[in-house]
Amino acid sequence: MQAMIDDALDLARLRVRPLEAYQYPLWQTALLITLLGVIAAAAGDGWIQGDWSTRVGFFVAVSWLETGLLAVFMTGWLRHAGWQAPHSLLGLVALTNAPQLLEPLASWLPADIGNGVVFALSVWSLLILLHALVLLSGMTRLRVACGLLVFAPLAIIAVSLLVNLGLSAGLLTLPPELAAEMARNASN
């Protein structure tokens, strides 16, 4: 576990090691991805309502879905360009999201500043992933950045499907003002 923490700190400082270094026991990677989901549930701004266990379950599922899909998609994207991936990208993708563990600290700040900090942490995570994938794959920044941009709509669709599944199952509810706006937009 100490190696994973050290690697996360190194990645936050843009120090990238060979891909073999990011192959951790599955339970460690699973723990990090699950922790990212729990932190996201705790730091959530209330756009999804429901009891605590449902919120945590939803955000853990989103964390797993996005991390797993991103690792698989970027492996395929880079392989299509000729990169021979010697190992899985799952550990690396999970570690590049580690700065988001600091999100709950933003709740101590005024709302506007806190939202800016959360946004900056998300951008920093993407920049870390971009930098790491460029160095590990030998591909250009443009190719890797295009892969991340192509993945964005897929991530939005996946999260939307998960939200719709939760809403239709009655596990999640939207705040009344958001539900009213969605109904208003659907009728137009």
C-alpha cells in the first residue's frame, strides 16, 4: 500500500515510472477506486438524493464504471495507434484520480472557491493522466488528448444510463428544482 501512496504522490508531481510499476494487487486498486467513490458521495453537492447507502453505492458504481471504461478505452485507443500495452492501465488510471481524494477539503471553503478547487483537482487529474500516457506510450500529446476527448461523451452516456437506472428503480431521486427543469426541457 505504501508503494501505491508513493506512486500517487510521484504522479501528482508528474514523475512517471514504467507501466509495470503501476501493477498493484487487485484489492489495492479496488480499494482506491471504491474510496474515490465514497469521497465523491461525501463531497457531492446534492444533485442526487436518497439515503446515504444509496448515494455511496451510486458514486462507487460511477467511480468503477468510469475508471474501468477509461482504462479499457485508452488501451484500445493507444493499441489502435500501434502501442503494445505490456500491462493493464487500470492501476495508473486509478492513481491519476488520487488528487480527487482532496475534494472534501473544498467544503471548508466558500462555495465559489470550493467549486473552483474541485474543478482544478479534476483538471489536474486529467493532466496527470495525459502526461503519464504520453510518456508511457510514446504517442503524441495530441493523440492521447484526442482519446480523452473522445472518451468524454462515452463517460457522460455511461453515467446518464446509471442515473436513469437508479431513477427508474426508485433508488435515486432528483432535487425538485432539477426534476422540474428536466420536465420543462423534455416538453419543449
